[in-house]
Amino acid sequence: MDEARVGPHRRIGDHGIIGDMETAALVAADGTIDYLCWPSLDSPSVFAELLDAERGGAFEIRPALDAARVIQIYVPDTNVLTTRWMATSGSVEIVDLMPHPDARVHPEHRARCLIRRVTVTRGTVAFAARCRPRFDYAREVPNVAAADGGVCFVGRDLTLRLHASVPLTCGDGMADADFTLGEGESAWFVFGEEALERPDDATVAAEIAATTAAWRGWLSRTSYRGRWREEMMRSALALKLLTSNRHGSIAAAATFSLPEAVGAGRNWDYRATWIRDASFTVYAFMRLGFIDEAEHFRRWAGERVMAADRQHPIRIMYAIDGSEAADEEELPHLAGYADSRPVRIGNGAHAQSQLDIFGELMDSVYLSNKYGAAIDHAGWQHVRGVIDYVIANWDQPDAGIWEMRSAPRHFLHSRLMCWVALDRAIRLAKKRSLPAPLVAWSEARDAIVEDIWSNFRHPDHGYFVQDRGGTELDAALLMMPLVRFVSSTDPVWLKTLDAIGTHLRDDGLVYRYRNADGLEGTEGAFTTCTFWYAECLARAGRLDEAQMILAKGIAYANPLGLFSEELDLRGEPIGNFPQALTHLAFISAAYFTDRRLDPGYRPNWQP
């Protein structure tokens, strides 16, 4: 279906994100909060107008300014978002945030909330505000009643409260406010938990100041001083918003069911934690100097390993709190972004076999032991169980990294990451003098090497291919030099890199694959792959090309520096947003390229 013809109510890329590391909201460039799940990122939605303009629910604040130019920026070094309207007759800004958990203003009265402060910076401006929550994925219209100087939205299982410094009027399933502010005057709205008490002007100002300081304090811990620093710090701040302050897990994205192909059925829920992201998360945070975040994630992943059973040591993905990921469910009452049905929550891929996750897990365990705390005895015993499973199953077909919903196949990337699992376990055992059947592990690792080199090459051109005996390419092959399976200047690898550049790349856009995957429609370019490709170029010494691809990849971010999951043919963001894996891949590519550009660079084989 043609996206231009469908015409989404608001474009995916026209949003900023705010959050408190428990949940997150998207704020559109027109000042509307049209996406929020509550109380957690993977809870049912409260606002989902991004997925259904009529039913989804939203929190709007609209200034009466004709022909205004609208700009969104973050307060520097924070996740505090400012939306600014500039017109001939006046100018306005809205500051949006969720209080940072470390910003303690009157903690004895504190409840989780979202704060919106409106200020007129020039002229006199009239406003219309409308808060219209729709609980349980817009399946419930809450009752609305005035209470304690504010408004309560009461549902079957959830009650939320709205306070404001201007009079509120209760309506059918919503609260309204019409007000006018002169130059220098402000109004505020605070929306949150039932226990939320009415603040005063000073408390709202203090919450904004304390949250700004808390974000800046966190970011000041970074050790990174290289090129692309501003973009790197925005990626770090976005990743922090997707990281659970309570659990240490990281969501793949903030949203559900934003389409990979507009008008088709490629609409998935990314509000879960994939084990696959483990090594990327640990590596990215460590590279930037955020050791505590890396260690918190490692502990979360370690708990999943410790809780696993013998039949299946670890799951592909988990809910953010570490419980089993939700089954897939369709919501037929929602229209979907740009009429992209069905809208889905949960993710059926959690039941798939994806053998690559063991490699990513073991890579994170190895990195954490190399740069952080040593593994304990009980943890090592569970690692040995993981490796036993890998040895018994590495040669089986699976759904692969891209979670194909067609018949299982023998994917090279899955073989590669099984090799990583064995290689990192062997390295760790030797480094820490841990007991392990190293001869058997080494034999299995070497068998995977032989299988890859013998069975996953193009019959005519000799480069590596997507699956055993096939001829198709796959951008997941870009991981081969990144995990140190093959030298970044090996002739066969360079043939593969060039083939990917020829067949999977469209300028700065890089596609995961071109062959059929059993799903409707054709997906967009995968933003993560752009940065994998750039890093591979840098590792091959092709620095001019690497810098150009990096520049193009950065340009595909939205004006706030946030990356979506995919891009359409026009470079417009599509898919779930913002996506953690892309920000992680960007950090890795920019970090390595910056280091490679330094005159004193020395290549180091050790991961």
C-alpha cells in the first residue's frame, strides 16, 4: 500500500521520547502525547492515537497561533523535551518530562507522573488542552470525575489523576481546559498515579530542575570524548530511557505494532527484552563508560540463565521484569498506523528456536568478566549447561536472527553465534582457570568453523551466503568480523562485504535480505545494518567509505537524533521507535571508527 496515499495522522519520525525508566511517552511535533503505556513500558496503552486517530486516546495542548513554525529540541544532555511554536503573533514552548527517579523533590509525597509546562515567550496566546486517555489498548473509556482539585480517570483496573494550574472541565471520557497566557506566564499539567497530590508552581519548577540535573549528572559519567560525541550521547540517553531502572533489562523499542511496511501485516510488539541485545548493550555501555548499566543488564541476563531448565536453557525474549514474554494477540478494534493492520501486542517469536542467542549471551558474559566482576561457581555451572545445549543443537535449523515465520533453515548467522558461544566459553575458562571439558568444546567449535567455510559459500562467487547451500545474501553476515570469526581483511570476507554493498545497499540504506521471508509486503531498510556496514568498512581500513556511510546513517535519524527500526524508500522512519539495537549499533560503529581514525591506532585481535 502506498504510504503517501494512506496519509498517517502523524509520522513516526515526528516524535520525541520522554520517560522515567519504567515507561515512556512519545510527544509529537504538534505538542500531542499520542503514545503512552502505563504503569510500565509493556503495560496496556493509555494513549495510542499514533495507532488509531479516533479511538486511541491522546493528551493535546494546542496554541492558537497561525502559520507557526514548530521546533522540537531536548534540553542539552537530558531527556527533557521542549516543543516550541514561533509565529508572527507570538511564541510558545512546552516542556515535557517524567521526573527522573533520582530527582528527589518531596519524596515522601512523590508519585510517578508526567509533567507538561506551557510558557508564552512572546505575545498573548490562547490554548486548548484536552486529555483523553483510553485504557487497556483503547478497549475501555474511563469514567471522569472531579476530585481533590483535579480530575480522576477511573477504569476497571486503573485510576489516573490529572492536576493543572488552570481550571479543568470534565467531559465524556476526557478533561478539557481553555486558557490564555500573556508573555512570561506559564501553566502546568501533571498526569499520573492515583496517589498523585496536587503540586504548586514551585514544586513543578523544582521537579523540572531536579530532573534536568539528574540526567546531566548521569551523562557526565561518560568517558567518551571522541568524534560524533553529541550523537553518541543522544543515543546513550535514548538507551537509558529503554532500560528498566528496577530490573536492568532493556526493551527493544518503546512501541508496539508500528509497521515495517505500511499497509502490510509486518506489525510487531517490541516492548520486550531480547537476549540477543545482551552483548550489544553491555559493549555499548562499557565503551561509553557506563559500567553500572552494563553490570545491571548482565545481572538481569544472568538471572535468566540461572532460572532456565535443561530442555531450553534460555528463552529468546522475556518480559521486562524477566517473566515469560506475552503471547501474540491481535487488536482488531484499532485501525493501525496509516491503516496498517493487524495491530499486535505480544510477540509470537518468543516460541521460536533462534540458536544465535547463545552466542550473544556468552559474549556478554565474557565481556562482563573481562571488564567487571568474575563469574561465581553457580553461574559457571549454568554456563556449562548452556554450552552443552549448544554442542547438542548447533547443527539444527532455526528461525534465525530475523525471526523468519517460514520453515526453519540452516542460517549462517546462527552457526556463527554458536561458534561465538563456544569460543567465549573456552576463553573464559582459560582466563579464569575454570573447570571445563576444553577438548570437547574446542572440537565442537572447530567443527562449526569447518561447516561454515565448507557449506555457506556462494557456489560461483565464493562469498558467504545466508543459509547452507544457498546463494542469497544477508546483512547479518556483517557480524562475522565484528565477533572476530574472520579477519576484517580476509579476501573471502572482502568479497562478501562488496557483495552486500552491491546487492543489499541503496546508498546509505542497507536491507537485511532481498529474498522471500513468508510475510506480506516488502520491508524497509534496517537501520541497524547501516551501522554494521559502516563498522565493517572501518575495520577493513576503508575509512573514507565508513565515514560517509556513518554520515548518511546519522542523517536518517529524526531531528532529535532518534532512530527508528527501519526506513522506507524515501528514508522516512518506519517500524517501532526508537529502536535500541540501532542506537547500540551506531555507538559501536562510531566508537570503532573514531578509534581507527586516530594516528596511534593499533589493531587488536582480542575482543
